[in-house]
Amino acid sequence: MANQSQRGFNYAIVDEVDSILIDEARTPLI
């Protein structure tokens, strides 16, 4: 049970980081 929760938590963090990286990539660096 705890293992399942841990996996979901890690996935949420990866998803968050991924969306941030995509946002950064979409915004051209000045």
C-alpha cells in the first residue's frame, strides 16, 4: 500500500517537473 502511494507521489513530481521543462522550452531565452 505504501509502495503504491510512493509511486504515485514520484509520478506527480515527475509530471510537475516535466510541465515546467516544457514551459521553459516553449519560452525563448532572451
